[in-house]
Amino acid sequence: MTAHLSNGSSNGVPNAGLAVKDIPRSNNFTSKLPSDAAFPTPLDSHYAPREKLGPRLVKGALFTYVRPERQQEPELLAVSSAAMEDIGIKAGEEKSEEFRELVVGNRILDWNENTGDGIYPWAQCYGGWQFGSWAGQLGDGRAISLFETTNPSTQTRYELQLKGAGRTPYSRFADGKAVLRSSIREFVVSEALNALHIPTTRALSLSLLPHSRVQRERSEPGAIVARFAQSWLRIGTFDIIRSRNDRSLLRRLANYVAEDVYGGWETLPSTHPSPESDLALPPPTNIPAATTTGSGTEADNRFARLYRAIVRRNALTVASWQAYGFMNGVLNTDNTSLLGLSIDFGPFAFLDDFDPSYTPNHDDHSLRYSYRNQPSIVWWNLLRLGEDLGELLGAGERVDDDEFVEKGVREEVAPDLIKCAEHVIDKAGEEYRAVFLAEYKRLMSARLGLRSQKESDFESLYSELLDTMEALALDFNQFFRKLSSVRTCEVETDESRKDIAARFFHHEGVTGIGSTEENARERVAAWLERWHARVVEDWGDASEEETDAQRMREMKAFIPKSWILDELIQRVEKGGEREILHRVLNMALHPFQDSWSSSDANGDVKWKDEEERFCGDVPRLGRAMQCSCSS
């Protein structure tokens, strides 16, 4: 089951794949967790008038059976080949009618409407803290899960879901639809993050709904993204249960997350054996479920181990975001994955000029979800999860006592339970910081072309570089891509370093407030001197050619910036282009390549100018774009 927890990579191993009708399918989620009592079976939901399903409050349940709305003449715009391989679907299957009907919800593969047998689609119930305030019941308002499928080669299980498939009991005042604009953004960024090795939910396909018009700020064409993840559970799932004081369901969900999402209690991390241990290193595992380590207010039971696993995985993910300048834009608890996946892409963006206070969400007036704040906000969300699980964390070795399970905490032991829960959460916070910093340093070292780390690197290289970027208004990801082309022999003298420094400026020159070209060149050159010394030290006796070739592979990366996605949307939606979507997707799927162009029959390289433009300087009016949560 541990193979179930991967970043969706088949590691380059060829996979013949299966036809859609032959991929193994399951419904662990709906078979092991409670359904909506108003429509307890698929038959109850299937034959109910659509308006009877909701929107409404759903209590005592984690999902409602609900079918996708039927779509007329959908157009399949794009399919991710990487997603096809990771799910285990054979190449070419996207051309079949069965595939095209499946990914818009027009075909339910495993359900018999005469007998009610098989797997029926569902929408999840959850709540969430939004912008720091409790928002109550939220849920899958336009996302409907079809089934789970396990790749026979990797044994990774995914839940396939359609976004924009119609109203559910959790739609509140919305229409259950998704617009093409936001669907293109989610489709591309899901696969881009995965290719950058950042934990994320994935996107299989993008379909246009030509007969669907969706009213947002304007009337827009509708679309559906078929997306998948090892789990769509989020902190908000626990939030809604705790808000309703449903102790039994909260415990049941925790058991499900440990056993079915994480692959078993024995896979979860225990405490480190010594106070002197490096908290960033993986803690011991293989602790039996019934075992509680420690005692008293320092007791650490299996639910503490589950909390620790969720904390550590989210620390790794947010470190990746910071290293690549990615911002979710709306990091509410309902957008924070229990598996530490990047999830639910709304007003997201990658950094242009390095501005730590930048937020891509134009409704985020307090800058709560800015680049600078992401690590602390994810921890804030994890604190809410700690509160959700607090009773289980604090119970220690009493967590399975019949009296505790049935009645909860006795008043006389409540103070000790609170101290124990606080101890677990505090220690998890220390691990969060340690794991985040270690992973951030590792990734930043790789982005700078280094194989090893020194304690001094954080201040002399990382921090000084970021300060320089901010002061001179330099593009964050462009800096690393341009640095990848700098050969060590080019920065051996002060004069050559000042010449090279101009490569990192915008095409219109230095744009940092109060900076002149002369002092900008001097500042970048000073940093390049330290970087050159570290590269030479790090690579030792390796030849210059070997050093440059190997380090460059890790440094350059194509990043689907907001201006690129904006142009892509305009050309697909307004211009009717289709090939441009495939080209940008191909770049996103292979971000570390130098070129993605192909030659035609005459030997002419196609699309080279476009690729260079997409990998080049951000147009001045395309920098620091913002968008709304409306999608």
C-alpha cells in the first residue's frame, strides 16, 4: 500500500496501459464512509429530481451520491500523456468515444440502473476556514467523483473526478459549472507542478462545452476538467465534523485516512528517539497501531502519528512552492490537502518580479495569502487540524478505552488531555519548521546548481539573492533560468561579472526603485562572485564542461506564468486555436528541456520564436497579474 503514496510518476518505465473500460475500478471512499441519509443509495439519488438533491445542509455524512449533468456535443481539447500513463490508460485511448464520454460525465462505467449495483458518482462534504473565519459547510459544489482506479504497474490508487460537472447538494448559490478560462489554468498548472516534482493533484483532460454559457463577471464558455488525486480529502473535511461535535464520525474518518489514504498505521512516523535528533530526518515507522510511545502529557498515540504525517507532508509541499515561487492564492483549510498535495487551483500564480508581499488574489486585500505568508498560513491551517483532532491526540494511551470512545473526556482528566494535545501539536510545529527549512534549502541549492549545502549558504547565497532580486525588481524564476546558461569561466573576474549581470535585468533595463544600472551591476556581480566560489568548491575536480552541463539541468525550468496562461486563454477561447494548448502543455510536461520545437519536412524549426518568448522576459504589463476567485 505504500506505493499508493507517490507523486504520480512511473519513473520513465514504459507502461502499455489499458483501455478505459478495462482499468481496475473501486469505491473505497463510498463503501467505507457514511453517505447522505436523505439519499442513502445510488438508486435513491439517481431517480430523484435534480432539484431535490439540493443545495442543502448535509449532516452525519461525508458524501452524497450525485450524477454528473449530461453534456451536449463536448469537444475534447487536450489530454495529458503523463496523466494517461500514470493512471494506466493506454496511449490512443483518448480517441475512443468511451473516453470522451467518460471525461465529461456522459457515461457511468460501473453502475447498473436496473439493479443499483456497481459504482455510482459522488460529491464530498466538507467545511472550512476561509480568510481566517469559519465558513460552515462547503463541499464539492461542482466536482463529482466517478470512481477510484489503481495503476496495475505502480499500484498507485487515484480518485477520478470531474470539475464543472453540475450542481450538487454542496453548490450553495452557485451553478455547479466551470468556465473555460479557469479550466485551462487548472489543467496546465496541475501537470506543470507535477513535472516540477511538486506534490499536486493532477489533470487528465480538458473538454469544452460548446452549448454551455456560464455567467461570471461576464458570460463565458463552460468546460470540464477530468482531474485525479490519491485523495481529495482536506483539512476542511475534519473541520466540518468537529464543528458539529460528531465524535464518532471524526474518529471514523481518522481511521480511514490512516488505513486507506496513508496505507496503514504502521507507515506513519513516530517521534524521534532522542531530543538531539535532526527533526528534518524521517522519524521511525512500523509502530503497531495499538502502541502508545511516551507517557503522561508526552504520550504519543497513533492519532498523533497521523497528525505528524500530515504536518510533515504539507511542510515538504510548501517548501517546494517557495522554492519555485508558486502561490495558491486562497489557502483556506478546505484548500489544504491531508496528503500535502497542491489542490483546488483558483487565483494561483508563479512569481514574476520577486516581491514577497505579492498575492495573485485581487480579493486578498490583507495579503493573507501572499508569497511571504504561505508557510505560516499552512501552519495556521494545520493548527486548526490539531484542534479538530485534539481529543484523540490528547487521550494518549486511553484513546481506545471503552469509556473514552463512547462518552469522551471525563472532567477530571481534561486538563491533562489538553496538555498532552498541546505537547503533540507543539512538537509537530517544531518538525514542520525543520522539514520545511531542510527541503527549502535542498531545493534552492539545486536551483543554484549546487550538489551540497553549507550552513553559510542560507545567508550568503539564498537570502542575499532574494534581497537583491527584491531591491532590483528581478524576475524570480527567470533569474535561475538565465543563471543556468552562465558558464563558470564567464564570471572569474569582476569586470566579466558586471558584464554578465545585465543578463538578469528586464529588457527595458533596471526597474528597481532607487537603483541605477551601475549599482545594480555591482550588486549582482558581488553575488555572482560568491556563487562562483561555491560552485567551484562544490564541484571540486570535475571538469568545467562536466560541471556546467550537470548543474544546468537542475537550474532551468519552464514556468507557466500568468501572462502565458492569459494569452493561451485568449487564443483558445477568442481565437479558436487548439494547437497552442498542446504546445504549452508539452512545455509544462517537460520543463527542464532547452527546446520543444520540432522540424517540418523542409527542416524548418516550428514554434521556436514562440517558445523563446514564453521562456523570456515577462512583458511589462503582464507582470504581477491578479485574478479573482470567480471561476
